[in-house]
Amino acid sequence: MFWADDIVDQIEERFAKEIREGTPLIIRDEKTLSGRVHIGSARGIVLHGLIGQILTERGTANVNMFELNDNDPMDGLPVYVDQKKFEPHMGKPLFAVPGISDSDENFSTGFGQELIAAMEPMGIPIQWYHPRPLYAEGKFNEVIKEALEGAKRIREIYLEVSGGGKPDDWFPLNVICPTCGKMGTTKVTGWDGKEVTFECKEKYVEWAEGCGYTGSMSPFDGKAKLPWKVEWAAKWKVLGVDIEGAGKDHYASGGSREVAALISKDVFNYPVPFDIPYEFFNLAGKKMSASKGLGASAKEIADMLPPKMLKFLMIRKEARVPIDFDPEGKTIPNLFDEYDRCADHYFNRHAEPYVGFARAYALAQTDVTKEPEDLWEMRFQALSFAVQMPHLNLEEEAAKLKGSALAEAEKTALHERADYVKKWLDTLAPAEYKFVIQDSAPKDLELNENQKEALAALGKKLGDLKEWTGETVHDKIHRTKEEFDLPPKEIFQPLYRIFLDRTSGPQVGWFLSTMEQKIVTEKLQSVL
């Protein structure tokens, strides 16, 4: 069974009553838009979307909500923004900070639009929303009141779970200072059932400076917000969340998920949503951070991969297994190859089809309303070679490899994949994927006498071929290897060295067949 199907089985068991009654299950996730959203956050978006996709597939109504958080205080500046311009706004809620560009409504707007543009091509139904309007419309008024009245219990939970107790005069709320507009610098000091007293403290936090104003005000209708761990639990109740996972960092002992879960039960009297913990998405072994400018953004990686391939990258491994991604290494070629292998399992082209691989391929498709079409696709390595050879006609070479003419849909798929391969070659490909046909054999090529005789004999055999195809060339190479009793590497590596100055490359029979027969035969016979 595919890992996500197992999770949905558990969800259906827990919410059997709601499913019978036709009540839509609410799935939720969020990201604070304090900077460009890194590709790691896309894992949570895709995993939650995958659960919704499978539930829909099974006929279970659901809504997949993703919060573009514009309501948190700015507590750090990305390294790629003008520090002097934005430092005076530290401590203000993100919706009140000017945008990066003149067209942005606020600081978070552009980052949110970029994330949506990166995710939507994957075909995941998502209801995007912002928390700021919910606060302003009074949707959080009830939970704010409950949090203030339950402040003592919340302080106890912090102490019990994390060991980080709060002072007896601490209240779980930050108001927006009516004088300076900052939220991160305010401390609520009292609550009378209608209004809170507060102070905008100059040195309350290290990353922002308050104005020193003290006063009282209503905490409702968007004038305040709950702190992170309390707010997480509050959002579950306000939005009626049934299913919500989170990244590994929230599950440390005494961490935010444990605190939020207890607050949800004890203070808000709301059941903790079904949990889906998931591991980090690491870029070249390093966890990414949007605010620190570490890691590639979701938009950058989305531009490098077809949407179905990006989705496949996020779902092919179980949620509890980390994903290590190095766009400058072999990860992208290997991803394409793995996707193609899973396609072979789905379309029963593999000798022993495995349902888990087939399922991963099917779920990665971006149009979930129809069955995947069985198309022949040119493998990444062959395609990366072909697009670098200006003398080759891509469709003709693809047809040779397929063994028959390409269907129109296969031609379209070929050129779409070729565009991504070219982009990768131009920007991220390691040197070993850059191919240039050599004018002559490398001077440092070392061959024993048996290899020399074998290559010269191969040159003669290839020269005598009446049909110049990848299959016939490949056949002659293997016959020569057996005739001269050569280990595979003692004939294949010299061939790659002679023509590409590489020790490996695309399927050797095919790539030699893309060159003129006379040039190949003469170059091989010259090794003597």
C-alpha cells in the first residue's frame, strides 16, 4: 500500500461519522510570508493536497485550506531586501509593512503571489486565504476572550510542556499599538472582560523598539493577535480544522505542536486535528530558511521542473522520510529517471510491476480528472545529449529510440521535457552532463593491445553495416566485446573517451548512430 493511502485509511476511521453525514473535512496548512517561500514549505502544501486528492478520489468531501499569513509581526529581515528601508518597520504586522515593490499591497503580497504561481500548475485544489481579514471581521474574538480568561492555564501549559514558564502577569495576546503601529513590542498587562491594558515597551524584544506608550483598548476586531502557539490552536477552532500536519521542528519534546494541542483541548475545548508529521526538505543537506535567505525558493525550483515532476518529488517518499535535494548535482536527472521507472510500473511495462511505484506515478499527475495517457518519453540522459547536438533533429532521434513514429501527444511531451532539460543544462548541470563531440581521441587515452585491436575491428565492422541504427551499432559493439573477451568497461569507456572525452554517457550504440558512419569508423580504426 502507498503510504498516503494508509494515512487516509486512518482519517476515514477517525471521521467515519462526519463522512457518513457528508460533512466536508477541513484540511489546513500555513506559511508566514516573511520572505520568499522556500521549496521546503512546498512539501507541506503538496502533502496536505495529496490527502485531499485521495479523499476526493474516494468520494469524501473535503476542503484544503492554505493560509498566507500576513498577520504576524515582522521579526526578521530577509538578506535580499533593503535593510535600511525596512528596519523602521520591525515589529509591525506584515500587512502594515510596505511592499517590496510599488505594486505590492504590503510586504507579504508579492511573496504570496509567487507561491501561488509556483503551486497552482500542480493541479492541487487549494483555498488560499489570509488571516488578517478573519481577525478584522471578528472571527477570532471568541478565542481571544477564551485565551485571556484562560491565561493562567495557558501559562501552566507552557511550564508543564516546555519548561519555559511565563511570568504571572503575562497574557497570551499582543495588541497593535495605536501610536506606533507595532505589535511585537506590546505587552498586555491586564484584562477586565472588555478591554486590556498594555504597554508598548522600548526593549521588550531584541529585534524591534517600542514607543513606550501605555493605555487600554479593546482587543477585538483585528486590534490584536494571539501569540504563535496559542494562535495555532485557536485557528483549529475558528476554521473547524480536522486534519493538519507540520514539519519535524514542531514535534520536538515540549515543542509547539504539543503546547498547541494541550491549549486546544484545555482552553478552547476543541479536539486536536488529525496529525501528519513530516520531515524536512533539505537543500544539499541543509535545512532551509526563508527569512535568512537560505535555500532555493519554491518559485525557483518550480521553474526548473515540470509540475508533475515537482509533485512527484514531494510525494514519492513517505512523509516521515527527509528529502535531500541538490539541484546542481544529479538529483534532477535521477528524479526524471525515477519518474519514468514508476510510469513503467503503472503501465505494466515492468517485468514485475509494483503497486506502490505505480500509485506514486498516478498521484503525481496534475489532472486528476482523467487517467494518465501511456506516452513514450525520451529518457533524461539521451535527451540531455540530443539537445546539445545541433546536427540532430530531436523528433527523428526520439523516433529512432522508440522504434516507431511519435504520436502528436508524444511530440508535445518531448519538446516540453526538452525545454526543462535545456534550462537545467544552461544553469545547474555538472560538467559531466555537458557533451562535445571530440575531433580526435584524447592524448592521454591508454589502451592495451587487445583493446586497440578490438576497437579497430569494431571500426571495420561498423563500416560494413548496411543499416546504420542504434540497434545495429549496439549489436556490433557487444559482438566485438565477446570476440575479444573484453570486460564491458574496457570497450565502453574507451568509446566514450574517444568521442566525448567522458567515461560514461548516453546509450553508446544510439549516440554513435547519431554521427556520420564514415567519421565513426575512421576514428575507431585510427586507434592502432
